[in-house]
Amino acid sequence: MSHPSVHPAGPPLPPNRRVQSRSRSSIVEAPEERVTLDPVRDPREATGFEAGATVPTTRRGRYLEALRVAAGILVTIAAALACVWGMLRYTRTSPRFSVRTIEVQGGSRRSPEDIAHLGGIAKGQNIFTADLEAAKVGILTDPWIEQASVRRKLPSTIAVEVVEREAAALVAVGPDLYLSTRQGELFKKPEPGDPYDLPIVTGTRSDDIVNDRAGAVAMIKKALDLAFDYEHVGAAKFLPVQEVHVEDDGALVLSVGKDAVALRLGKGPYRQTLEQASRVLGELAARHAQASVVFLDNEAHPERVVVRMR
């Protein structure tokens, strides 16, 4: 039996490159990749809050928080109101604030007691409950009082200051007689105790007061201006003013001296006319002559003076 021939030993065959050795494991290195994993996000980041911010509460939480704030405000208001009420009660009931002194200044025709009575001001009343405006209105009901002010001086004094009117003349309005201020304001009828030794203005009618009070007051003031200007001329020393009469056309007649010498002065201006009248009266007095009327109202020839003797 024939056996396969065996080749004699010789040099080893070169390895087959197409066949890799199974004993070697093939390691393939993948390129390095960086994978960034998203961290777990804080709920605050999802709502736009930064680190350290308070996580928003729920709707119910917000409602409870608002209630707590409102309750705090109400408690504060209640405490403040309680303090105010306590203070008001104290100031209106404490004897410390009872009126003990009533100071009245500026009154000469009315006593301090009369003025306090007009204002309804009395000792013992609470200084805070006293109605000062009503007191002022009451005081001003007296025609002699032109202005009044009433104020508190804590703890227990009410101070009253008044400005009284000054009577400058008596004004006849129709059959009635009134006291007038220097500005021509009629403020009361004369009564016992009122001044009476005053110049008298006549010629004002009731219709003048009713239909044009401002015009009537202006005319009375014009008459008083004339009377007071006459007081500065020489003749006034021995022939004082007695009366100023207003003519229907607005001309003025000044009566002076106890014999009531009438100076017809026209419608003015009166400064030079009064100086002229004073010279004429001085000459008449030097002659011991008595005049009844002196005419100084010649508008065409103001330098001419006509005298009517008694």
C-alpha cells in the first residue's frame, strides 16, 4: 500500500496575509467624542428666576399672603383710629381745656362782656368745641364793629380782636338820620350814647340809596371830603362846619358857624374855592359884618364872589 509522499522538511512557508490569525483580537479605536449631558434643571430656571430668588407661590399662596398684608394694614389703621378717638375724647372732656379767660382787644363802645356775649363765648365751655366762626359772625352783627377775629390760645383762653367803626357825620336820608363813616358808609341809626356833635350831610334821598347805593355813598363821601378840607383853612377856627347840603345837580353848599353862613361852592374842585371863601369870611369878620350867603359858584368867572348880607 502506497503512502502519500511526505516532503522533506524545508523552510516554513510565508504567512498568508489574507488570513489573519484568529488568536489576535482586532481593536478599532473610535474617534474621541464629547457628549455633554443636560443637567437636571432647577424649576426656578424654567420660570426665569435667578439663583437666590424666591420660588413663586401658588395662586392660593398669593391670596393668603395678600390677606396677611391686608390684615396688617387694617390692624394699623384700627390702632391709629383708636389713638385719634382717645385724643379727641380727652381734649373734649378734660377740665384742662375749659375756657377760663376771654381776652377782648380793640373795643371801646362795647365792653368785653358785651362782645363775648355777642359771640356766644362763655367761661367753662370746652375750648375745642367752641365755634369760632359762629362767634365771629355773632360779633359782627353789632353795627359798631367793622372787623373781628376769634382764635384759641391753648390751653384755656379765647382771644377776640375787633375793629370798631368811627362815626364821621350824621346823614339825613329822607326823614331818617344815620351815622356815617368817613367813607360815606351808613351803618346805623343814632341811639342814646352815640356821638351827635358831628357835621350833618343833607340832601340824600331814600330813592338814591335804593336805586344807586354806590353812587349815593360816593356823593356822601364827597360832601365829607369837603367838610374835612374846610377844617384846614383859617376860617374854620371861628366858623366851624355845621352842615353840607347836596343839591339835586350835585353841587355842594357848606354851612358854617352858629349862624349857618351858606357857602355855595358849586361842583368843584374845591381847594382854591375854600381858600377864597376863607379870605372873604375873614374880611367880613374884620368888618363885623354878617353874611347869610356867599356865592363862590360862578363857573364863568370863578374869581368873582357875591355876598348876600343879613
